Amino acid sequence: MTVKRAGLLRETQGAMMLMSLFMALFLIATLYYVLGVGDAVLYRRIMQDGADAGAHAASVMGAKGMNLHVLLNVVMAVTAGILLVIRSVEVLLELIIGVLYGLAATLFLAPKAVPLIGVLSPVESTVERVGDTVEEFVRVAHDALDAAHHAVQHGYPLLAQARAVDAMAFQEVYDPPVAGGFVVPLLGPR
């Protein structure tokens, strides 16, 4: 037995095959590891792209909601400005008529002031009626615009959420597909 063992220690046939086998196994394991890391990097990139697409879609929808808020504010400001101009004209006419009444009290300017009072009084009352009508319209319009503000405030975050999920999960752009997602906060400030 000792002769066989001593012969095995000195025997070198097949040593390269054994080293090649271990090296091949090592290279296969390394290749598998590298491919696994590459797949993980690609998977992470796809998931990141899906998340970015969802965030972008949600932010675009949020920006559209903000633009709608701005439009509603501008319409409210314009209607209030029109009412302000009409009321300013009304106050200006009242001041002019008041000054004319003061001038009519004098003997020297009374002949010129009285006809002007007769002309401006109906104009002032017409402007007042128009102002009252416009004010009623502005109140109704502002109530409607305020309701629209609340609808936009509560509706657009939900639309942004739906758009984000659509962009991430249902566009079939990402393989593997992003299973879903959400944007926080869902309903905005309470």
C-alpha cells in the first residue's frame, strides 16, 4: 500500500485536467455571477426608468392642475376688476354730481350746473344698475369658480396618481413591467 501511495504523489498525469476542471468551474461561476449582476443592474435601470416615468407623468398632471388654478384666479381677478371699474365710474359720477350740486347753490354757476346735473343723474343711475347686475354676475361667477378650485384641488392629485400608475404599469414599455406605484400625498393637504 505504501508503494501505491508514493506512486500517486509522484504521478502527474491528469493534473492539468484537474486544474482545468476547477478553472472552468471557477470561470463558469464568475460568468454566472457577472451575468447576474448585469441582470440586476438592468432590472434596476428598468425599474428606475418606470419610477421616473411615473414621477414625470404625475408632475406634469400636477402642473396642469396648477395652471388651471392660475387660470381660475385670473378669471376671478378680471371679473372683480371689471366690477371695480364700474363701481369706480359710479363713485366718480356721484362725486361730480355732488360738486355740481354745490355749484348749483351759487348764483353765478347755477345756470351751467343744473343742466349738467340733469344729464349726469340718469347716467349715474344707469351705471349703478349696470354695476348691481355685474356684481350679481360676479358673485355667481366667483361661487362657481370657487367650486371649480375645490374640484381641481381634490381632483388633480387623483388624476396625477392615475396617470403615474398608467405610465409605470400599463404602457408596456418596461420589461419586466413596473407592477404599480403611487404618488404621495394622494389627496393633498387637508
